[in-house]
Amino acid sequence: MLTWLYAPADRPALVAKALAGPADVVIVDLEDAVAPDNKAMARAEVVALLATPQPRVQIRVNDMRTTYGQVDLHAIGGLCAGTAGIRVPKVESAEEVRDIARAVPGVELHPLIESALGLERAYEIASADPAVAGVGLGEADLRADLGISDEAGLAWARSRLVVAARAAGLPAPVQSVYTDIHDLEGLAESCRVGRALGFRGRAAIHPAQLPVIEAAYRPTGEEVSAANDVVAAAGVGAVALPDGRFVDEAVVRQARSVLTDAVRTPATTPTMTG
């Protein structure tokens, strides 16, 4: 999976359009995208949505330290077993994760790390419970907490998260959203940097961003050809290819990951208006 698209829970028409589109996962958002006065209505819409299995839906609940978050978990937690899990914002400790896992057994959890304290505890959070299926950064909040003014300042935090995820045996993390929906060139460059740091795919806040994310994370023809050469040489121990590239099991694993991403169908840009 390479693309995740946020849709506000209090706008069911947008959720439906997102689900009709090409995103691998639609993140139905009860948190930042929903005004306080609409929280109850948004929660009711999610309950209705989850009345049928929704394997492409992930729910972002509110901060568990708030009443909104606690009510979210009580209302929708038991309905999320047939989904892509719950995205939990502003996580700062392994204990928080374990508490949620006990409350919603059998549901995948995706903690978001959005503060300096959470980042310091990234591995503890990633390895807190078998229910954790992935971790991510909430970069807007993290920037505010750290006083970071540009993407370059996020490099260490991003690398820290990649290492924590892999050390915990989790998939490579997904990049946080790029908030300027008109700056597609900036998005492409940011994705290029993220991919080089070890991320795999990205969340979007507008469907126009999806093809850019696909293009940035999908392997090029040259990369696919090189990966095929490596996989063809697998099973014979460490070996050097005719062009000088050295192949061992670690290189083969990376090549197979490239080929997995290469077989995806490219995203198109659907219309997503209110």
C-alpha cells in the first residue's frame, strides 16, 4: 500500500467519494478535520459506516486524553475489527497503547507520534503491544513542539521513526501529510526525500495529491529491471552480477520489496468536492 487519503467523518459524501477513488486506505477523521460542535454527528456517521465491513477504512479517533477520544473509542472500537484499524493521535507512552489495545481487542492500532516526548519513546510505543500494526508522525504538531520551520528540520525525527518501526518488526512507516495542496512539485520532492529516508507511501489530504505520491513511491523502470536481475540471482549465496553489483540476501529482500510496489495500478485523480 502506498496511498492513504484523509476524509472528514462529518462529511459522509466526501467519505463515499474517497472510498470510490484509488487510495489504498481512506482515513475517516474524527479529530482535526471535525469542529467540536460536529464531533457527535461525525461519530454517528462512523458508526453507520462501520455497520458493514470496511477493509479500506481506518478511523482516526480523537486524543485519548480528551472526553472526545474516550467516547470515540467506546462508540466505534468494537466495530473496527473489519477495518484497517484505528489511528491514534498524540501518543506519548507504551501504557497508552496497551490501554487502548485492551479496550479494543482484535483491532489494529496505528499510533501517531506528535511530540518530543513521543519521539523519545518511539521504539517503546512501536513495540508496546502486538496490536500495533504501524506507527507514524504527526508532523504539524511535532513541528510546533520542536520549533521546526522547514522540512530539513524533520530529517532526524523521520529517521528516528523509521528505525523505531523496523526495530519493532513493523512495516516501514508512511509519511505524514503535505499540507499545501497546490504545491505538487514540493510534494513530489518531499516524497523523494521520504522514500530515501526509508518511508513507504504517504497520507494525503486531497485526491489531487495521490498520483504524485504514487509516482514518487512507485519504482521506476530502471529500478524494476535492476530488482529483477537481483531476484534472478537469488538462491546462489553471495554473488556479483556482471555489472558489478553485489547480491546477498539483504539485497534480495530489498529487490523483492521494489517489485511488490511495481505491480500496483497507478492512481488517477478523482473529483472530490463538497
